[in-house]
Amino acid sequence: MKTFRDPVHNIISFDKISEKVLLDLIDTKEFQRLRHIKQLGLSSFTYPGAEHTRFMHSLGVVHLTKRFIDKICTLKNIDLRYIDELKENRILALAAALLHDIGHGPFSHALEKTTKVKHETWTIEIITGDTEIKSVLESYKTGFSREVAEVIHRTHESKAIVKLLSSQLDTDRIDYLIRDSKFSGAGYGAFDLEWLINCLRIGEVNGDTEFGLDLNKGLSIAEDFIMARYYMYVNVYFHRATRSAELIIDKIFQRAAELDREGKVGLPEDLSEIIQRISVHDTLNNYLNLTESTILHYFSLWTKSNDEILTDLCNRLLNRKLFKEIQFDGNLFEFWAKAVKIFGEKGIPTDYYLLMDEATSSTYKDYYISQKPKAEESEREASEQIFLFDKIGNGIELTNKSKIINQIRNEGIKINRMFMPEEYKKFLGG
């Protein structure tokens, strides 16, 4: 057995024979790169302990996927076809769990705005392109890379395997909530994982396979799970300081790209190639060369650039001199228009120093809580509801049994804010 010690799950083990393909995937350069990509990006600006990586998270998701499969396969009085399906596709499920975040880049969501390519696109390209990962997958079984990509892309014919990784009760979400809570030091994301797994069930709802929880035993843990997600949104993922840092890094990329087009500042070669790309396929190696260390190196160099805006923004980020949220009375957009007018009169570039933020646009999407309009198909989970199964296998949607969750679902989360440098607040009477 190959063993990893994990702060969340303690022992994570892989069998060196039956799970050799997983160990080989972990040893690829593409997967090792995840050691240099933080799970929570800039959240360490707010919570200093939030330095954990997507490498750690990916191992955790594999571990939970094993536990989910093992639990379902020990259940009595369920349709044997579910057990057969999970056993037959076990390695497929574990490989997809391991690789589900392989396409994330440094400061992933700000980088996506700059490159105009989502991390999901890179994930599929890394799995199916000219990479060590594809070579390992194909050496396990011809066509296996395509199958893994289909699971992650939510198009694989095995709905049970897809929903292990993409649903309202999936192993990805469960691991990152517990992990983010632990490393941030915020207790909001904690819930009873052992009881959740104990209450795990599988069944059919409206002709579709769904993972859910036992109706009699699982209502409380389902409520705790949703409440944990709710509080992590409000207190960690949508924290004002974290959002301010994310906005600044987005503006650094924007300014650097603008200056690069004017020939005044050179972007990192790999980033420049991606922005000017002919195709994702042609620039995959450039993308894989980008880590948070390489990007931060350029930010450090840009603190000495000849451009006042770029220098200022980089210094603010690296020295944590973040923009401040503006408190005001009345209508946000009326106040915004007033601020734009005042800043314009003083020659302050509003595009870089007066920033609007809508927290629901965060990449930590959760339609169960936020009740956003119907998402693009590429962003939707395979299941957008949590079901509670009774003794005969009937699935009941959670909000039909829980007044608490129904209330949260109806209220949703939407936080609109405006940020600017603290020294500019005086211009608005702040």
C-alpha cells in the first residue's frame, strides 16, 4: 500500500497493484503541478492558514469517492444494478475524482478572465491531449482517457459515476467544505462526515439515478451540510478582504495585458502565448508552466515598472494594501454613478480604482443556495437537488422536509459591494 497522511482524512491509501494507475497519475508532472496551485487562491490574505493546495484536495476527493462506493456496496435491500455499476466502474470513478481539478491554474478565476478560457476546458485538454496523464490512462486501457473526460464533463453513460463527482451531494463539494473550514480556521464548514456517509443511499427519482440520504436518519445531517455551505459562502468565500484581493489581481492582469498590447510591458511568455493562442491544444504546455510562484515573480518585477497603475496595483497586492469596501446609504448604482463622476473630475482612472463586486458571480457556485438563474449547461451540476429516501426507495426532495433549508433556498445569497483605495474615500465624504 502507498499511504499519504492527510490533515483532514488522516490515512489515504492506494493499493500498489489494483490501484497502480492512480499512483502513476499522481506521479505525472501535470498532477504534481497541483502542489503549486492553492485551493482557495487569495483566501490566505484573510485566513492565513488557507494555504492548502489542489493536490491535497484531489487526494481527498479520491478517498471520499472510495468510501462512498464502499458504503453503497454494503447496503441491503437496494437494486443490485447500482452495486454492479459502481464496482464495474470503480477505477473510472477514482481516476475522474483524482483528475477533476487538473485544469486549474494560478489564481484560477482571475486568470480565466484574462485568457478567456475556463479551467474545465484545460482539464479536458490535459486528460485527452499530449500529456503524461493521457499516456498513463491509455496504458491502463485503450479509450480510458476519453471515458474519464466524459465523467468530468458529465456526459458519461454511467449516471451513478457522474453524480459521485457532480451533484449537490458529491465527493468534491464534501471534501472542499471540510478542508476549507479546517485550513481557514473557520468552523462554519464543519459537519458530521461520518454520519453523512452512514446515512448515504442511492435510488431512482423521475427515472434518474440519484445519491441521497436516509429519510429517517439523514435529515439533520442534510441540514447541517447545507448550513455549512451557507456560512462558508458568507464568511469565507465571499469575505470582503478576499474579494478585494481577487479584484486587484484581476485588474493587474487587465493592466498588464493592456500594456503588453502597447509594447510597454512584457507579459510572461507562457501567458502571452495563451492570450494570443491559436487553440488551447497549441498552448497547453504554456498553460502547464504557469504556477502561482511564476505569476507572483512577475508581479514582483512589475512593482518597478514605469507604469504607475501597474506598479501601484502590484505593490498593493504583495503588501496587502487592499481596497476597502465603501459603506453608504441609499441605492448602490446611484452612489456608483456619483463616485464615477467625482473620480473622473479628479483624474482617477475609475476602471482600476473604483470596483464593483457582485458576490454571486463567484466561481464557488451553488445553485441550491444561491437560487441563481438557470446556469449555462457547462456550469450546472449533474444533480441540483438533495433527496431523502424512505424505506421503499421513494426520493423526497430536501426542502419538502426541511423548513430551515427551504428558507435559505428562497432567500439565497447576493452581496453587492463597491471597493476603492482607502485614501480615496475622503472624496466621497467617507
